[in-house]
Amino acid sequence: MAVQRKTAAKAAAKPSPRAASPTSAAAEDPADPLKLYREKRDFQRTAEPPAQVGAEEGWQFVVQKHAARRLHYDLRLELDGVLKSWAVTRGPSLVPGEKRLAVHTEDHPMQYLDFEGVIPQGEYGGGTMIVWDRGTWTPDKEPRKSLAKGHLDFTLHGSRLKGRWHLVRMRPRPHEKKEQWLLLKGDDAFARAPDAPDVLGDATSFLSGKTNDELAAEGVIREDHAARQAKSAAPGRGKPGQEGSGIKAVKAKGARKGLLPVFLEPSLASLIEEPPTGGDWIHEIKYDGYRMQARLDGGEAQLLTRKGLDWTERFGSIAESLKRLPVGSALLDGEIVSEGENGVPSFSALQADLKAGRKDRMVYYVFDLLYLEGADLTKSPQIERKRLLEALLAQAPEGSNIRYSEHFEHDGRSMLVHACRLGLEGVVSKRKDAPYLPDRGGHWLKSKCVMRQEFVVLGYTLSTAAKRSIGSLALGYYEDGKLIYAGRSGTGFSGDEARSLHEGLSAIAAPKPDLGRKPPAGADKGVRWVEPRFVAEIEFRGWTSDGLLRQSSFKGLRDDKPPTEVVREATPGEAASTRKARVAPSAQPLAAKGADLSGVRLTHPERILWEDQGVTKQGLADFYADIADWVLPHVTRRPLSLVRCPSGVGKPCFFQKHMWEGLSPDIRPVDVGDAEPMTYIEDLRGLIGLVQAGVLEIHPWGSGVDDIEKPDRLIFDLDPGEEVTWGQVIDGALEIRRRLAEDRLESFVKTSGGKGLHVVVPLAPSVDWETAKDYTRQVVERMAADSPTLYVANMAKVQRKGRIFVDYLRNGRGATAVAAYSTRARAGAPVSTPLQWDELSEAVRADHFGVDNLRQRLDFLSRDPWEGFFTLKQTLPASRGGRKTTARRR
């Protein structure tokens, strides 16, 4: 779709910009841009952030819905370490040409990007404020000069506000003390017709899902934050944690006076297929860690497992943080997790951190409050307990590893889909009106993105790839007092874990147990049986018709649950692993379903390829077999350059471009004019053959084997230098998309699996390699010329600090980039993952998706992120390397 250049500003009546009035309330002291902000507020009364100029974080913006004396929306744009601010009286409109008054107000501090709360009545701006939208913004020209001239053109990349916008200063009227501007939407793909739904119709917070009215209702249980801070800093305060929170919990609905319990039997969630609907429920993220009660009493903190075991020493850093909460006595319920390198909570990461003594990634997400300052809250409604909890944790020190577990009251199904697309474990739904009840019931329900539960370790097999190591675990569960064999798990443990498990299990050898059902013939061959002492957390993709686990992966041992309590969890009507059928990739499947892999033998399937994730050769083969319909269209029938790591990541790896000895017959030769032929594959058997050869990265040519001299796609590789923020990388990808759209070229985006993003353009194979590369070079050089402080076209590292190298050289003959859905030979087993453009956000980094969480994303997609990619046949513009631009679909 062509980008329309006609602007809403030109369609509107032309105001007369001129310099700001000397009496303008928005006039700032250049030496102290937050002076007015500071003068207007009493920080002993308001919870607003202090007036501190911050470091630039990447062209961020926020729109806050502010229910003050008059309801309005505050637009704030980051510039020079502060937020330039306008009060938009009627809120932004997506209708081009519709003028909205925007009153220029004082600059705000960067911390205001996340401010959401109640400003006390009588204070400046008294009322409730929610974060209605967040994102990044891109000015068309130098923004300081544009603001001085009174006409700022810019692009918003938010959740609700996107596309081109205009701020135009109006001629000042007599006695006006504040600058009056107009905010107008540009006429582009994100604009709406006058009769379309108003974007302001969604009244909920971008951060919390709450409305202004809900915040106002919660205000009755909040004590002024700044006043509390002043109180806690006062002399004679006493030992941390003993001065009290100031929250009158005993007055809460259902609260009773009582003594602090030693321990309470935890409330557990029952498994269901999808979250319940209706306004009686709240929904939270399901965390992937250790369930833990925190008992606070007289400045001391105890951490207790779901069986009441004291694990305070194990999580010492969490306990120290809990001591700093301003509370005399409390009982909290939550989950301790480790946030992996990609920001996704991971039980495996938590296990590794505990073993290594690493504490910097550990976080305690608190989701319930059972007792506070003499008040037993177990009979209080769930929603009341959450409100009290949020008020308590608002008093935690900034940067604390104690976090409030946010809840959402809108559609639980949508939340589950969103969580799963982000690679999280699932959602827990809780009845708003329910008291805290022990054990499982209908008051707490869990919906999972993947199938996962505990199993009893019944035995092990030996590794064929490493000495004194296990190759797989034999697993089971209890049914009517008898052990039932559930199959094996042969991936997910690191080399250290494989050796440690061998040492521990070999010491408790035992005869084969009396199993409740006889295993299928050969299923337990080679198993060395052990006493059923250990419990393992296992993720899997379903059950076979014989009652064995399918594609299971070890996540860690659990010592917070006895083996005798391990039973097979009731499986909902539709297993999470079967949801993939809801959407298929837009390309035609290439023999992925039911492919005969009997002739593709994996030697040493227990060989660990990613030590930190414990992904074995068998695990990689299972991964590719499971996503075959997605990955095969991007790697078949193309010359391939391969990154081989026969001994795994961290050991010697090398590029392989040509045929070599011992190749599977499913990996075929193709003549590209070199002295030796290159390789290509036709189907899943060929892909598994690459796995057998230790291939961890697949880099296809931009052309197929049927016409290697005519590329059918272009690729722009955004490689950020040091000090480049992720937001700037996103902006760079969007800038490429905008420039391509001006040439009427549709583009697609994917994570690189490394540090950056790839923008990909499908083509009709109609131009040669030099023409294709020349076009991409011109696009990149124009970007670098227009924004030399942001982009560079030269690959020299000395020029890349603080800038993004936009690599167009990937489009030369023989040059390659990693394929969509290919793994990367990097720590964490990341995968280069296609996204929809509107999925670009701070939450999804370049290595966010990997072998451990990509499949659940694909299970929950409503459509292929690159829908139409393989049917879109585009040609380059005649003025820059090709014929007249056209786009047609097959």
C-alpha cells in the first residue's frame, strides 16, 4: 500500500505559528528544565516521581489518561532527558484532519513514563492517572528546531497510537498564559474514517488493565507514598520492617483479628483448557519457579515451600529484601523465579542459578496476602486481598526483587493467547469473591501454554556420548497406589546435570518396580531402575496411544513435593500441544506430517548441543519435526551455507558451504559455479540429516535452486552497535519499512536470534544479484545520510558505536542470512522468529524465542505472522534498480 503524502495539517485551517509567549507556562529554564515541574508539586503529598533529568532511553513516549478537574489525555515525548508534555483536552483522534487542542505544559521527568496512580485532591493535577499508551516516537526532522518553529511532524510506534502525527502551534491570543497547539493525525494506513470506532473507546490502562474509576476506588486503601517515605526516613524509625505499613488491613471486608500463622496449606489451581469468561474472574501470569510463602515477623523473614519446608537460606537475597518492607507482621504467597537472559521466567534457569549461587536474576512475584498487621485475611475476597497487597508492595524499595503480580480483569482467553505467544507458561484465573482456600478447587484455575507436570524418576539409561552420564530418565506416576511407566526424557539436562544425575541415581539402584501396567514392548529396554525417591519437572508435547510421553524435556528436579503425591494430571479436552491445528503457515506444507524418519538415524542422540539449555541432538530433531511446516518453506530447494558445531555450542564451530563425506543421501548437491557443489534439501528428512551432521544454523541463499541467478527476496540486517537501545533497533526496522512502502514494497520482520532484527522483502525473481544489492545499498545509504547519528552503511566496527549497521551486503550473490525458524549457535538456543509488525516491542528482544518456548507461540497464533509472504511477487522500482514497481499475489 502506498504511503500517502498528503498531511492532515495541510487539510486543516492553517494556524500561524510564532514564537512562544514570554509568559508561557511551558517556557523552561535550559539549565533546569524541570524547575516548573518541581515548583508546582508538594512531594510530601503527591506520589508523582521526583524532578530528576534522566539519561535518554530511546525516543520513548507515553499518553496518560488523566481524570483531574477535567478529563484529558497527556501526551509526553522524550527529548533531552525529559518528557515534553501537552494536555490534549479531548484526547487524540485517528481521523485525519480532526483538530484536537493540545495545551503545552511543563516538562516532566523520565520516570513519568511509568507513573500511574492517584494524585491527592488539592494538589496540582489532583485526580487519577493511568498509562493509556506507551511506545517510541520518531521525529521527521530535527525535533528541537521543529518545536521552536511550532510545527513538529513525527511518527508514533505505540500500542494504540501508530503512524504519522502533527503538532502545530497556534497564534497566541491576548492574556493566554499557556501555548495552544493542535494535535492532528496524518493520513496513512493507521488513520480511521469518521464513522469508525473511536480509539478512546478502550478506557483501560496499557500497564495494569485498570480504569481511572478502578484506581479511584483503590485509593481508599492507599497511604500517600511520599509521606510514607518521609516517615520511614525519620530519626528513631527503628529496625526495618517493624514500623508498620500504615495499611488498615483489619478494616478490610472479611478481615478478622488473629495471630500470625506459622504456615498455611497453599491454595492450588485446577487444570482447565481455557480461562473462564465473565466479570467474576481475574487473571494472572502463571510463573515458572518455586511456590513460596513468605512469613514476616518482627523484622525477620522466612521462606516456606508448599510443604512448609524452610528454604530461607536457599533464597537469602529474597529474604533480605523482604526484611526491608515496612511491615511488622505479614504472610505472603507467591513464586520465586529466575528471569533468563531473554527476560522469560525459566525453571531451568532457576535451577542453574541455585546451583551456581547466582542471585541477580531471582525475583519473588507475590500474588496473595494472607495476613497483615494483626488481620487474618483468608476470609477476605480475592480482589480485596490483591488491593491490599498492591498497596503494601508499593512501599518496596525501588529496584527491589520483590514484585507485585499484576492481574487483569478483561478477557482471560485473550490474556492466555498473549502469554503463550510470548513464550510464557500460562495463566491462572481466580474468582474475585473467593476466600483463600487450601488445596485445589474451582476458585483457582490454571490454563497452560504447554503440557507440563511432575513425574517420579524410576530409572535411567546411560549416555552413548559421555562417560558417567545419563542418556535419558525413565519416568512414571502413581495411580491407585501403583507406579505407572510414562516413558523417557532424553533432553533438557546439561552435561553437569547428566553427570550429577548419574552419580545420584546409580547410588540408589533397585530392582524393577512392580508396575501397575506393563509397558509397551521395548519401551523400557536398557533402563537401569532406581528407588522412586526423586521428582522431575517435565515439559512434553502430549501422550502416545500407548500412554507414553511424546517429545518430553527435563526442566529440573523438584524437592518441594514428595514422590507419592505425583499423579497424572487430568488432561483437558484439547491438549495445549494440539492447538497448532488452529493456524497453519501460509506456505504449502512440505511433507511435515507423518514423514518417515526411520531411515534418518541419529548417532549419539544424547549429545548435548546447547549446554546451558540442555538441548541434545535428539531434542533438536524433535524441535524441527514439530515445527516442520513452519521452517521447511524457508530452507528447502535453496543453496545452503551451514554453521556446524558437531560437539555443541562453545566447542569449535565452522561454516560449511560445500558437500562433505558421510552426508545423508537426503542432503543433495547443487552446482552454483564453485569448484565443489553446495548443498540443498527437499524435505524434513533432509532437515533431520542436517541435525545429524551437527548443523545448528541454516543460512539459505536468497534464490532457489531452480533459478539461482534471480533472487526472490531481499534482506536488511539491523546490527546494533554498543550503546544502541532495543527501541532504536525497532525504530530502524520501522524506518526501513516506511522507505520500502514509499516504493510500494511490502516487507516482513523477524528477530535475528542474535542482537538485531531482519526486514525481508519477497520478490518476483526478475532481477539479477547486482541489481538487487544496488537497490538495498541505496535504501541504506539514504537512511545513513538522513540520520547519520543513528545509522551507518559501513561495516567497520569503529563507526558503529551508538549506531546501527544496516547490512545490505546480505543481498549479494552467495551472501546469506540465517533462515526464519532456524536455531542459532548461541547461548540459550535462540531461534530467528518471524513476527507481525505490531508485535515489535520492548517485551520481545532479538533472542526472546528459542527451542524452549517457540512451539507454544506457534500453537497460539491466530494467523501466520508472514501471511502472504510466499504468494507476494513484487518488482523493484524502475528508478532504483528495476522495472516499475508492482505487487501481485499468486
